[in-house]
Amino acid sequence: MRASRVVMTGSQTVTDVDGERDATQLILQDIQSGIYAPGTWLKQIDLETRYGRGRNEIRRALDRLALKRVVEHVPNRGYHVYLSDGKQWDDIAEIRIMLETGIAGKVIAHATTADIAGLRDLANRFQGLLLSGTVLELYEANLAFHRAYVDLAGNVELHSVIAELRQRTSSAPVSQWHTRSRIEVSAAEHHEMVNAIEGKDEMRLRTLIERHIRQK
Amino acid sequence: MRASRVVMTGSQTVTDVDGERDATQLILQDIQSGIYAPGTWLKQIDLETRYGRGRNEIRRALDRLALKRVVEHVPNRGYHVYLSDGKQWDDIAEIRIMLETGIAGKVIAHATTADIAGLRDLANRFQGLLLSGTVLELYEANLAFHRAYVDLAGNVELHSVIAELRQRTSSAPVSQWHTRSRIEVSAAEHHEMVNAIEGKDEMRLRTLIERHIRQK
DNA sequence: GTTGACAAAATTGGTACCAATCCTATTTAC
DNA sequence: GTAAATAGGATTGGTACCAATTTTGTCAAC
């Protein structure tokens, strides 16, 4: 019998006290790590043995990922990793720009000195991983920075919306930063964003965010 | 044996040729119709008999709705309709404003005369249902208008994002328009929005959308 | 009269099994 | 030699069953 269980509904993480993670998260992580390339068929038996879970949990996980558009479901054929085209990436980037620039004013108004210090820490952490960290660690650090930024708007729903959008581009971690120089630019942009918040320069912050997400 | 089956993955509608709808949609519709009030426990056996579906499909539907935050899942207790508080409604409205005002420029740039005529038709349809239609019909007509507007931005991802946001406020159809005068104002605002698009007045369109969504 | 404990019923959630469907390899006909 | 047909194997997806947990109803004690 389990002592207790922490279950957060919605699109958030589902974990329990043993440190075991939900099969959905495990499969998602493996897809985002590039272990399952886009187009690969995800056979239920393989997943069953790989993650040591029952058939039922695997089925539920695949159904959830299909809902999140991470995998695609073909009746009587199975589930395969979604092949994201260029337009999808652009569309999602555009939505993220609308949302993250949209809250710029609120963030600047609400941000305390402690909040700004927290953001700077996360920006430094990303920069620190630039040399030693793996791609996945960098991805997580970048995610943490953006999450902290979005949190400053005080909109709890926005959090899950953006998290979901990020998950739709499954191969994001692999394709996003293929060159070291691009990662260095990202790290620098993080610091510039913090500076803009500190200086209460909303227009500059908006410009920075748009360039940062669009990455060009 | 079935002749053919139309399956659209993701958060969109799942229907087949017989007109039978997915259990997820049926339950969602009943929640939005107010048949299942917020806080009500959704017992699997009841749903099983009501919709004439197997236990498995009901479980999958409830899991999906829990992921969409329409219902909440409590382990070993079951699923109950989510109680949306005031802040959640405000947060979602804010996100919708950011997105629907964010695409205003693109919509004005891309809209042809045919597109504008289509929008006006939908605005008229909403107005026509004002006297004779049920609350659910009005809800659907309003949805159709906003969907058509969003489509003009040419962002296919945005479509599903907004659809998902709308579903999160489960009791929306009931609580949104309790007074007839409010519905009349909404109908008038639809026409004003079309006029703003036709006149290529972006700032006016943005102001209208914000007021229309916030409803105050 | 109220509170607590205990038993019974109901509900959830997981596991196992089996049918329907699809892919693959071998065989056969041309 | 090539292409179609067929048999075999593998995979998905639904159904039924059963154990674990919770709630409800009853009874006794204070």
C-alpha cells in the first residue's frame, strides 16, 4: 500500500512519492530526447516492457499524447510520433509571441526585486549549462526561465496553455539549438530580458521576446 | 461492420458516419448544457447506461475531460465536474483577449470580401436565434462566429488552442448570457466587429474584441 | 440525542483474455 | 522472372472479470 500520492490534474506532471513518473511523461521525454524519431511507430508491447507498466497505462498514455498532438493515432494500426512540418512550428511560435508579449506590461508592473533576482538566477543557470550540460538539461533550464517569466503575470491558466504549446513541437529540443552560437545568443537574450524588466522598458521587452521566440 | 470512419485526432471532434458521437463530446455537451452541475460526481455505471457505451470508452472519455480540466479526478473516488471560480474565468478571458486581439492585424490584411460576407452571415444567424433559439444553439452560433474570425488569421494551431480554452469554462453557456439584453449587446458587437474589419480599423477592432470577451 | 464503531453495499481501477484487423513472407500461376 | 494470391504471425482494441478502496447504513455505547 502506498503512503500517499500527489496527483495534479490537467496537463501538469503526475508523480508519486516513490519518484516513479507517469508513463505519459516518460514517453514524452523519450520522444523529446529524440529516442523515438518523428514517424516511428510506438508498439504497445515495446513500451510495456521498456517502462515496466501494464498495457492499460500504456494505452492511456498514448491516448493522452494523441490528444496533445504529440503522437498520431491510426485506428487498428497504432500510434506513431507526429511529423511536425515547418508551418506548424511557425504557427505555434506566433501564438507564443502573442501570449508572452501580451503579458509584458503585467510582468513589469508586478515584478518585485526578488522576482527579478530569481529570473536572473535562472538565466545564469542556463548560461552555466552552456558548456557542460546536455541538450535535455538545457531544454529544461530554458523551460524553467520561461515558466518563471510567465508566472509573474499571475495567470495560472496561461501556464498550462504555454506548456501544452511547447509539447506540440515534439522534436523541439533537438532541432531548436543545433549550433552552439545560437544557444549563446539565447543565453544573452535571457539576460537582456531581465534587464528590460528591471528597467521597466515594456517595448524593449516585447521586441526581445519576439526575436527570442522566433529565433532569427 | 462499418462502412467508413472519420477520425480527427487532437482536441477536435470525433464523429463517424452513423452520426454517433464520441462519448467525450456527449458528456461535455451535457456538462455545458447544465445537466451535470458543477461539483456533481460522474459515476461510471450511470454514464455507461446513459450513453450506451462500454466501460472502457467511458473511462477514456473521463480521462480526456480530466486532461481538459472539465472534470477533476480524485483517485479511488471518481470524477466530478470542475468548479470554476471567478479568477479562472478572468484568466481565460485574458488569454482569449491576447490571442483574438493579437491576430486583428492579420485578419484585416487577409480578409477578402467573401470572408467578410461569411462573417456577416454568421453574425446574422446569431441574431436570428436571439428570439427563437435555445441557449445551446446560441452558444454554438456564437462559437461559429468566433471560429470563422480566428480562421481568417490562417493559424491552424490557434484554432485548437482557443477551442480548448473555451471548454475549460464548463458552465459557460449557462452563466454567460443570463439576461436577454446582454445577448442583444453581443449580437450588435458581432456586427460592429465585421464593420471594423471591413473598414480596416485595427484599433477599433481590438477595442471591440476586448469589450466583447470581457463582457462588461 | 449524539457520537463512534462495525458491517454491507457500491464504485473504482487494474489485469487477463480473446476477437478483429493488419502486415509480412512464402507459394503459385502466368 | 514477375505479380498476384494465400497462409501465417503480430498487433491492436474491446470485453469481462476481480481485487482494493470508499461510502453508506445500522447498531451499540455514552
